[in-house]
Amino acid sequence: MTPIRLSLFLSLADNYAGVALGLISTLIISRLLTPEEIGIFGVAAVLASLASMFRDFGVGEYLIQAKELTAEKIRACFAINLIVSWLMAALLFFTSNLAGEFFRQPGVAVVVKIQSINFLLIPFGAVAMAYFRRELNYRPIMIANVIGNTMSFAVSTVSALQGFGYVSLAFGSVTGVVCTVAVSLALRPKDFPRWPSFTGAMDVVHFGKHATGIYLLNHVGKYSPDVVIGRVIDVTSVAIFSRANGLLEVFNRAFLQAVMPMCLPYFSKAIRSGDDIRFAYLKSVTLLTGIGWPFILLVCVIAFSAIRMLYGPQWTASVPIARILCVAALIELPYILVSELMIANGRVDLSHRLQLYILCMRLGSLVGVFHFGLTGVGWGWALAALGAAAAGHRLLHCEIGIRLSDLARATLPSAAVTALALAPALIIVTVAGQNEDNYLAVFGSCSAATGVSWLLAVRLCKHPCWTEVSSLLSRRAKGKQPPTGAASS
């Protein structure tokens, strides 16, 4: 197995293990703690996540994209990460009482104080984890995450059983970080630098200010619809939009969350090796759209059945919004890696500008809510996706010479696969329709038929995805065969 395939396999395994453990944890903790206790931790977790955007400061991305990684650069990253993280820890700790007063919940202050410990510990493992990503060595990352998540779940559950309430989740969070950091330290190379230094720190700071801007703009762009819709319409409309967007989040959690962390080290390694970065990007787009486009269009076709099954009959108002958001996702997907490519190419400033432009487009799209309601927001979001795609393509053309015809050739196999894969689902929905009586049958039959027809389509079209599928199948077949000489022994 090539390093990139092994890394992808381990990243997917890590992601699915985390999702499964998170689901089990939710089922158990929801029965051990009250909604109020979970809400207290949830509010504190939001505050910690806001602080974490500044805590990371782009240190990991700086290490991954560096053309030549020296001990001085590693020490400088450690120093900057240590300072920023400890400043965020102090900020959280000393403002925790204000947060408790603002939300009128003293428990919020307690949880924030405990979570500030995470910010003291994370820098000691963050640099090593970034180094593993740079080298496309996902084995220690997976080990650290699995152990950390498992111990976090165990401590949270045991603490809740012992009656610690909302503090149980805070204890579990700290335990998970402790285990993750410990594993990363144990598995890092023996000659890995262990002490911070300020030599070359200004380069890290210059890179980090742009990277932090990217994090912040992404965060604002993600939650801006909730704020505007809630202010202009009502909170019920916020929930409807959130449920519509939740269907596409399934794809993000199941696939993108595992693949995206690999893209930056993959592009960076290609650039350092002198490989054709145009080929690397176009191949990535072909693979991504070959999987993503059929999934997104399947969601669009069976939106009613999917929402009815996942959320219940009270959420069917989300169906038309979900379909419009699918259109936006189809447009965005070929350009979703542009930001990672710019960072890998040493142009984090261009990535920052791109995110700023995308945010402006999305905020502008929300003007539609004033006259056309949620439908206006949906189509405005699709229009913003089209503007973001245009901006992303301009960067691709100016920086690495990718033309629209190049991208068309890269996505043409995926378009063919999508058409063939979706044909059975379209026939089923056209003949049977979707209603309260058959939504489960439609969901199951369309999902199964699309999965089978996708496999046939990628083979028939000789899509690069088939290379990955056939490689996986051949390895499984070889794994079932007895080793040579086993019969005679």
C-alpha cells in the first residue's frame, strides 16, 4: 500500500471510529446527565472552540507547507504555539466568572476553568502531530486519537455515574487531551527537537496571522446564516435551515473530515518533490467529485425521505432548502481544495483573501432573506457558491496555470459516473414518488441501488476511483489467501 493510500485508510478509520464512539457517548451521556447539565458544558465548549481558533495560530500548517523543515523551524513553531496557547488559557481562566455571570450559570465558569487546562497541554503534542501529518504518517495520529477519545469517553461516563454532573464532560475532555499529548510525545522521532526557540519565530507569526484569519472567516461564514435568519425571521427558521444543512454534513463527517487534513501535506509533498502540482490538484478533484457528486445528488433526489427518516415529520419544510443547498455544494466541490493548495504553495495570504471574498459573498447572499425568506437564503447561498468558485478558479489559473478546460476534463469522468449512478434512484423516485407511506422503502432502495450502480459506473467509465476500489479489493483477497507454504506446513 502506497503511503498516501495507507494514510487515507488510517484517516478514514480514525474518523469513523471517532464518529461511532461519539454516537455511543451521546446515547449514554444523554441518559446520565440532564439537558441543563449538558447545556452548561455545551456553552463552555463553544467558548473554548472560539479560543482554539487563535490557539492553533496556523502552526501546523506552517510546518506542513515549509519547503525545508529544520530544527529551528520546529522549535520556533513550538515557542509560538506555547505562547499563544498559554495566553488563551489565561484568558479563559480569568474571564470564566464573567462568562458564568453572562449566561447566569455558575457551572459555565467551572467548566471553562477546567477546559483552560487543555490549552496548557496541547502545545506539547501539537507540533509532533503536525510533523506526522507532514510526513503522511497517520498511524501515530490514529493511535493518539483512538486512545484519547476512548479514555475521554470512559472518564466522562464513570464520572457521570459517580454523580459529577456537567463536570464529568470537562474531566473527560482534559483526560482525552492528556492521553493524546502523551501518545504523540511517546511516538515522535528520537531526534525530534524538544525545546522552544525564538529563532525564525517572526516567519511563523507572519504565516500565523493569515492562517488565523482563515479560521476566523470560516467560523463566521459557517454561523452567519443562523444569526441573520434568527434575527430577521425567527428561531424556527434557523432550525429548518440547520436541518437542511445537516444532510450535507453527513458527507462532511463521513468523508471530507477524513480527507481534508491529508490534502495540505499531499500538495506540500508534491511541491517539495518537484512533482506537477497541476496534476496533483486535478487528480484530487477527479477523485473528490467522483465520490461527492453522486452522494450530493442522491441527497437532492431523496431529500424528503432522508429528512423524514432522520428528523421526523415535523421537519419536512427543510426539504426544498436542502435541495437548493445541494446545488451550492455541487458548485463548491471542485474548488474546495483551492485554499489548501494556496497554503501548500506558500501563498497563505491568497488563501486568506479567498476566504474573505467567500465570506463577503455569503453575507451578501443573506440579503435575500429580507424579501424571499429561507428560499432566498438558499438561492443566495448557491449564488455565493458560484462567485466563490469563480474566485477560486481565478487563483488556480493565475498561480498554477489551471484552465477551465483542464478542470472540465478532470471532472468529466465524475459527471459520467454521477449520471449512471443516479439513474436507478431517479427511476425509483419517478415511479414510486415519496410520501409518508413509502419514505423508508424509497430511502433504502435508492441508497442501495446508487451504491451498486456507482461501483458499476466507476468500473465502466474507468474512473480513478475504480483504481482505489480494485486495489482495496485485491488486498482483501490476498489477505484471505494462506501464505505460501502454509498448506505444506
